[in-house]
Amino acid sequence: MALVTGTDGGDILAGTSDPDVIFSGGARDVVQAGAGDDEIHGGANADRLYGDDGDDYIEGDASNDKIWGGTGNDTLDGGAQNDRVYGGDGNDVLYGDNPNDDNDNEGWQDVFVFDNDDGTDKVFDFEAGLDTVELTDGGTYTLAYSGSNTIMTYGSTTVTFYDELLSDSDISGATLVV
């Protein structure tokens, strides 16, 4: 296992074909993990984090990050700010932790996890009957429909699921209010 650590100068960091632990620095960094089951931690500025092959854990940390899981069963956490999270091929868990995150992982069985104060999120590839939504804080939520989109409100979290009509059977962890 390799440990790779960035500086505060806008790094381009590359992992190995083995499992790596990578910490980007405090500037706008690019991390290309490579093959292996990697762990990547973004820094304080807008990072570009690529998991590539393997079952990766990627955490964006602070600022507006873009995260790509690649091939494998990945866990992707945008962290604070406005992130774009792309799962790739595999059964992924995508956390849009804070305001205005976009999540995309078309064609695979995914779990989209939200708490009741995640802000405004967008999901572009939810597939009813295949993907699920997990609400972590209990309580209640509502569903509204606008054309072919579903708008879920859960506490102060609002999630728009584009081109998919969700029902209560797609969501766990809280109770639907009709």
C-alpha cells in the first residue's frame, strides 16, 4: 500500500496499481488513483478526484469538487460545498453531503444517501426498481412530481430526480407524508 500526500501548490497525484491512500493538498489538485482499492481525500480547494479501477472510497472534503469513481463498487462522498459525483461502472454508494450536489451513475444498482439538511441536490440517473434512496435521520419526507421528474423534500433537503417517478417503495429510513 502506498501513501501519497500532496502539498499546497496545486498537485497532480498518481496512485499505483496497488491499494493507495492519497491525501491531496490545500490547492486545486488532480488525483488519478489507478487500479486497486484506493482511499482518496480531497483538500480544501476544488479538486478533481478519479478512482479508476477497484472498489474505492473517495471523499471530496471542502469546496466544489468533481469526483469520478470509475469501475468498481465505490463509496463517493462529495463533502462540503457544491460537488459533482459520478459513480461509473459498479454498484456504488453516493453521498451528496451538502448543497447543490449532482449525482450520476447510470445503469448500476446504486444507493443514494441523504440526511435531512443536505441542501439542494440533483440525481440524473435514478432507476426505480434498481436503485434505492436511504434517508438517514428518520422522520418524514414528501414527494412531488413535475413532468417526468420527482422532487423529494426531507427536512431542509430537496432532491430532484430527473426523468424518473419515484414512489415510497424506492425510499427507506423515513415515512412518506401524503
